[in-house]
Amino acid sequence: MKRIIIALFALGLSAAVFAGGNKQGATGATETVVKIGLVGENNDQWTLIVESLKKEGIHIELVKFSEYVQPNRALEDGEIDLNAFQHYAYLNNENKTKGYHLSPIGDTILAPLGLYSKKIKSVAEIKSGDKIAIPNDLVNGGRALRVLEKAGLLKIPQAAGPTPSLSDITENPLKIQLIEVEAAQTPRLLDDVAASIINGGHAVDAGYNPDRDSLALERQDGGSQNPYINVIAARTADKDNPVYQRIVQEYHTDAVRNVILTVFKGAYIPAF
């Protein structure tokens, strides 16, 4: 059995292929096993792909990670063969700062960031000195600051670009305390802070509907140049693997698009 491991939140065979060769399935057909790593619990579109490609002898196993820092390291180390949890900007930053050799091979979704709270019903209720949790990675932390800016809580120069840092804030009239935590932790802090900026996938995992429940929501252009479009990523040496490309092709179907639109109700937006 060929062992091809793939990490997916958000596809040539490589040295990461396990030893063993081909295996005859119950029907006598040769099967290829593909392990796919994901972040978060809501992966209905992948369930559809798993069932569809099983008929072609491509057996996908979904591998779940709890935090964003894990899937790219696992992919680089050959523990998985693909991932689909991140956008272009995050992937590019990981390659630059950590020396990974990973490439996008297919677009998937947009997952807007939103501001959520268990304690208040509108941005206007945020008080002086309140705490707001934001993701601690450079890219999504910067996106979070721009959401807060558009909500009228901060001022940041446009020259700081789409992903500013805390040091770029020029005005914070309410003296809001910004608490930086790993993205997966932002929903868990809702009992301890006035509000949290939460990624769309984590918001759904926590039971929120972004369009209905967010106090402020990032609005994204779906154009092909958007750096926040999520991707399926592979090791660069494997990006032309025909099995991986077949998985991308199956993702880019009307059936998958309909699942995303129907099930996630605004948390994810098809970007293909």
C-alpha cells in the first residue's frame, strides 16, 4: 500500500511515502492511502471528497491537529503529505521564517475573522480598559488589528499594510488590552475577556455563525490575488503528484461548493 500522508483549516510522490507498495482492496483494485491533516472539527466538504475518491482507489484518512503551528511542521517532516488549513499569507510567512519548502497546489475557501463576545451585544458596549483576545501569529494577528480598526476601536496607518503589529497602533482611545494567544485558544478565552477575534473555522467549532453572531466581521474580496484565500499545500517537491492533483480537482466541484455554502452559512466562502 502506498502511504501518502496529507495535512489539510483552509498535492508527485516523495521521500515521505511509506514502504510497502501496492495493496489489493476488497474489490481487487489497487488502493492508495492518503492521510490528510486538518485543524478544527467541521470538515463536511472533506467527508464528501473521501467518499467520492474511495471509488477510484484513493483512500483518504483525515488527521486532525489542534493548533496552527502543527500541520506545516508535520508536512515538512514527512508525517503528512498535504495540508489545507491556512491561507497564502500564512504559508508564505511559515516558509520564510521557518525554512519550510511547501507550495500551494489548489485554492479552497475564505474564512473571515470575526469579533465575538459572551458578555456584550455590540462594539459600542466595549469599555475603557477591556480585554480583547487576538491570534498571536504575525499574519492573523495583523488581520485582527485591522478588524478592530474598522470597528472604530483602534487607529493604524495604512502604511503598516494589511498585517500590522501592535507597535503600529497610533491610537487606542479606550486603552483596550490586547491579549495575544494561539488562534485555537481565542474562543476559549471568551469567559475571561470582553471579546475575541476568532477565525471562521474556530468560530464554527465553538458554535457561532459568523454572519449572525459576530459583533464585527472581516469582509474579504474573493479575487484570485487575495492573500487570505485558504489553500491545499504540499511539499514543493511533490506539488505535481497526480494523486494530489486529483484530490484538488475533486475539491473544485459543484458538490463541494454546495456543501460549503449550505453547511457553513458564511463561516467559509468557496474560493474556487
